[in-house]
Amino acid sequence: MMVLFIGIALAQYAVAGINDMLAIGRDKVNVTVEIPKGATTDQIAEVLQEQGVIQRADFFKLYSKLTKSDGHYNNGTYKLNTSMDYEAIINNLQSNANRVDIVKITFPEGVNALEVAQLLEENGVCSQEDALNYINSTALDEKYDFLKQLTGDRYYHMEGYLFPDTYDFFKDEAPEDAISKLVNNCDRKLTEEIREEIAASGMTIDQVMTLASMIQAEAADEEDMYMISSVFHNRLNSDGSNGLLRLQSDPTMYYPYRTKSAIPEDIRETYSSKYNTYEIEGLPTGPICNPGAKAIDAALHPKDTDYYYFCHDADRNAYYAKTLEQHQQNLQKAGLR
């Protein structure tokens, strides 16, 4: 009798479990479930049962173990329905196809690494610290030649190659996945035609991106980009007299910070950026922000001018000068002296 009783109980358990596994008898109802980051199979099964996606959490855990699905679930918010069998549920939770916790972030042209990381954290994608750690790593060097060829003492390794655009991310996305989207887009934007132009210019990709980043940070508008590019090119091609090889670009002074006030207070008064073009000759070691397509084009196609100086007034009107004396006069006109 005991054997019979146990046999009947096991049979009932198996039938109920198999019915639940195959979604037999369940009506089709759309359900949104949230899987926490780092959730175990036990926790996932409980969530699915509470939301009515499954009826037997214990059988789901057994099925998950037998199919070696444990440890391979993603976190996030998913749109499922109660007519799904276990296999369909597991497939959905192991991919991002049905995730609904998508956030759209627009990175403006000229955004720097610190600001990219901050926007990712503010939108719940990943922490600023994790994003910056990945940006400063060489994890993508083998995949992208323009990263592999980078040299010098940089503040953030991938700065300049986090292409400004609008992207879709998932909540609690791995920083490597989030940052890879930006770098991969940069790889697409640097078309074969652009790379050929860069090669013909005598500059490296990194020199062009560095110059483009300075143009992006300085320019008031698109037309101004090409004028500023001419100033920088004229200085770089000069004989260096009168200190012209010092490009004297204000946005380089406090990099990787945007302004002096953004520098941590304990180092603010003594801070000196390695990229400060008032102190170094030529281009800094790397980009100071992430330039857009127009700034890159301006770096490659400067206007043909005799200007060696520029400045802007409070309304972002531009003034250009051929000589230091003319520049001093422009500074007064712009209200900067």
C-alpha cells in the first residue's frame, strides 16, 4: 500500500509538473516580470510563479537544473505570457529579445568620458565607476586597430572613440556591452574613405581625432569648426616662432575636467593637466572629448586662411587674427581684456 501510495503521489506530481512545463491548461495572458541582477534560479522561479507565468516553481527549478540552464539567465524586465512552456520561458530569459527595460540616451557631440559614464549611471545602465574602468581598459584593442595603435600617457584610453549619438541600452547592462556600442559606432563612422583621407593627410587616426576633439570643444558652430581647424593647422605647420606650436586651447587646460570648478577641491589650486596646450607644444597625447562627424571632417579639411589666433565673445561670436597684435585687439573687442 505504501509503495502504491508513493507511486500515485509521484505520478500526480509528474503529471502536474509536465502539464506546467508544457503550459497545458494555461490561458494566454501577457505578463511583465522583473528579474533582479544576480538572481538565482530559485529566486527566478519564485518570481515567475508569483506573476502567474508558471504554476510549479519546484518543477521549473528541476527542469532548469536538468537542462543545465542554471547560471545562464539575464537580469532585466521581460514581457512574457502565460502560454509559454518552460523552454520558451528559459530562451527568453537567456536573451534580450523580449526585454522592455530599454533606455534611450543621447550623447551630445563633445561629451567626454566622465560625462558619458555619468549619463550611463543617471539612466540606470551601469555605474559611473564601472563605465570609466572599462573606458580606461584595453579590452577592445584587439578588435579595433585605432585603439590598438594608441600610445602615450592617457587619462582615459577610449576617450575620443565613444561616438556621440543616440543609443538604446538595457537597465543594469554590463559596462562592456554599453561602451562597446559607442566604440563600434565610431568604427562604422570612420569609413574606409575617411581612413584613406587620414592616411593621405600624413596624420594618424589618433592625431585627427585629437585635433577634431579640440575643434569640437572650441567651435561656436559648424562654420567656426573649419576656421578653427585652419588656425590649429597653421600653428602646427609653423616654424614655432612666437610660441605658435603651443596651440593654447582653453578646453585642454583642465582636462579630463570640463572647468576648473569641476576639479576636486583638494587638488584644484595645484592641478595641471598633462594635456594643457598652454604648456606643451603640438597636440596633446589624446582627445579631450568625443567629436562628431563635422568636427572630424573639419580636422581633415581646414579653411585656407592666414590666421594663427581666434577667440569668442560671450555670445559665441568668433574673432580671428593673423598676428598677436590683432589678437590682442580682438580680445578687447570680445570683452576678454
